[in-house]
Amino acid sequence: MTLFRLDASIRTHGSASREIADIVEEEWLTAHPGDSIERRHIGVETLPATAWAAAVTAGMTPPKEHTAEHREAVALAATLVDELQAADAILFAVPLYNYGVSQHFKTYIDLVCTDPRANGVPFLAGKPVVLATVRGGAYGGGTPREGWDHSTSYLRRILADCWGADLSIVEREFTLVGVNPALDPFTEQAAQMHTGALQAAREAGRVLGALPVPA
């Protein structure tokens, strides 16, 4: 079996979203030792910012008039969709940045959606997907910034409702406690959230690991 893992954090060390995704991956590997993990780290190895526009333009341009940029963008979009379709399970690690979805992952989504196989089609129908997402502050009900998280609901709409994935979400808040002194009063609450997120990651990884082997 193959697990496809995508990281969108701009950090390779000390990343809270990577910590959660690492646990999910470890649990999956426990059940599938030696099986394949395909990776893409778009937070570090970024996708070209102009690729989406080029792929969209290519779709409205006769093939004989395609430029090299058109062809490269279309080929990249096809590669991204190929990676998702080839995987038996998918793991996305996507942090909240400035109250919204990471620009790297937004570019990824937009580019994937230019491929005919993914344009308005639930091309991941029933495929198990875990989304590991983290937020520096707290945005739940009753908090001063309730409703300021404009990422998680968007990702749920895309991954589950549009792409059809069987989506599980592992979340952690208050990751900036211990970094931002203004959040020091929430140290105990943040520690509890951290512990809960790590446990949820283990459970999500075990669920992925329990997937039946394709015939």
C-alpha cells in the first residue's frame, strides 16, 4: 500500500503540523512496515506561483498554440493528481497562516483543480484522508477570535465535499503558547490541547493502518 504525505509548513524543524503528521505516519508504518510513502513538501519546495494561471489559460487555448509554460503547468497539474490517485491513503499537514489557508496549499488546490480529472469531480471518492492542521491561537466557540479560522472549514469543503475524500481532521490550537508571552496565561490549557492532539493523531494513524489491502 502507498501513503501520500504532503506538508505545507514553511518549517522543517519545530513545526507543529509536522509533529502531528509524523505520528500519523508512524502509526501507519507500524501496520504497513516497508510499504511506500510518497512525499511532497510544498512549504519548502514551492509550486510555481504562475502555474495555476498558465494551466487555466492552457485549457482555453488550442493545443497547437500552447507555450512551454502552458505545457509545463498542465504537466505539473497532472502529476499532482496522479500522486493523489495512486495513493491508498493520504496525509495532509497544513497549518493556519494569518487566519487563512496556507498560500502554498491554496496554490496546490487551485492547480489540482485545473486537471480535467479533478475539475468538479469527486476524484477522491471514499479515499481515506487525514488532515493535520494547527493554529497558533484559539478560535473556538466563546473565544475572542471565534470565527477567525478561515482555513479549516475551507479545507473540509474542498477535500470532503468537492474531492469526495473520507476525511478525518486532527487539530491543535494554542501552538504559540510558550512563544508569544501574551499567551502565557493559557499554558496549562495549551498543554492539554497538545496532549489531546497527539492522541488524536495516534488514533487517526491506527485507522489508516487498519485499511484493507487492495485486492
